[in-house]
Amino acid sequence: MTTPSAKSLTTEEIIQIALDLSGLGEIPADSGVHARGDTVRRVYATIDCDVADLLMARVLRCDAALTHHPEGPAMLNGWKLIARQIEQMVECGVPVARAEAAIQRRMQSVELNSHARNYGRVAQAAQLLNVSFLNVHLPCDIISRRLIAEKMAPFNRPESRARVAEVMAALQEFPEQKLAATEPKVRLGSPERLAGRVAVAMAGYTNGGVDVLKAYYDAGVGTVLMMHFPEADLKEAREQKLAGSLIVTGHMASDSIGINIYLDELERRGLEVVRGGGIITAR
């Protein structure tokens, strides 16, 4: 909503706010400004952006389109951030050499697929339409992971005897999860199992796949949370009879948690924000 003190920000200032909220010191490889703007007052925010979304921004009289998922060069370079998952695994007791090995297959696959992407299409359209355009991916994912990890903290106390169903119920306390058409799903294991230690495997560009999942379980983690997990990987995990539990939290719901925190801050800074493009919100 517009505040009485509404002002304008540059696209660089808008992305800096995301960096400040997430604790990042520089723009990560999966984010960036693709069409600059010096006087942004009204923002159309979306999870994904196509040319139609840019036209939507124009129709809604927005100065900028702000999307979550990578566009422009960020589409090509985001795979490098999969290496962030090494630190997350090490924090959960995975030996660093094992963690480095575990991400290799997913990094190679994502880099290979990224190389063929039409990375310039939407960014060029934004320039032709004279709509400022940026995408903010990792910073929002860091915020989502931070909040979900805080929610999971009680389950990681030594005395906890919680079951997987209780972990799922805690996730549903987020408004974005309550309002989503999807709900968290147990894709490996059972809701009735003891949850054990819970790892939040997010904010590493994409899911790490079977090798990362197995590394967590071998380190003594009982339940892993991921935003999404492909069918082929799930089939492989089941064939390997991995012993732990996997909760898929839901992509749009989980993304929306961090995005909404960021957009709330933009509004506090005086910008008007129009939420669309799949963002789940009670506003």
C-alpha cells in the first residue's frame, strides 16, 4: 500500500535492501538489475516473469517489474551458487569432502541445462518496453530458510521426540503455507516416524538431489526439508531405500515467505508494491 511519504528509489537501491536483509555483501550470481531505473515508485512483484508480466506491469502503471527467479545473465550463472550447499551440509555434520562430492552431479546438470537457456528474451523486452527490471533470488531464499530454520529449532533440541507430522504442522503456521493450494508432503518416510535432527536444505539455488540427501542422512540427520524434489530423483532415492524422511515444503509457498518479508520492507521504505505472479499473501 502507498504511504503518505512515498518516494522513489533506484533499482540499485531496491536490490541493496534485499542484500541488507539477507546479510549478503554483494549481488549474487543468480540475481541482478537487467533494466535500470532511477525513479521507481511503484513495483510489480512476481515469482516468475515473462513478457506478459512486463506488460502487466505497464498496465498497472508500475515503474519496475521485480521477479524472484533468475532472468538475464543470472539464468546462466546461478548454478555456481549450488556450492552454498556445502556449508549447509557441513553445519549438519557432513564431512567437507563428502559435501563437495555430493553437489557435483547436480551442479553439472544445472550448468548444462542453463547453457541452452534463452537468457536475454525477457530482459530485452523490458528495455524495449521501458520498464525497469530486476530479479532477486538468493536473498529472498536466505530469508525463507532463516525463518523456516527458526521454526525448526525446537525439533533439534536433544530432548525432542517429535514426529515428522509435527514438523509438517509447524510449517503450516506460516501464513503463506496455510493459504497455499499445496501443502507440505512427506515424499520419503512417514508422518509417524520420529523426525530426528531436521535440516533445512534451501537457499542453494536449487535442490541438491539424491547425493545431497544421502549425505545428510549418513551424517545422522533424520528429516530433510526441501522446497521441491524432482520425480526422477525421488524414484532414485526410493530405489536406494534411503532411510531418512524428506518433506517437500512446496515451492511457491516457501518462496513467498521470504519474498513477502522483502516486499514489506520496500513498502516501509515508501514504495508501492503490487503483488502478483503467484506470490501467496494474505494482504
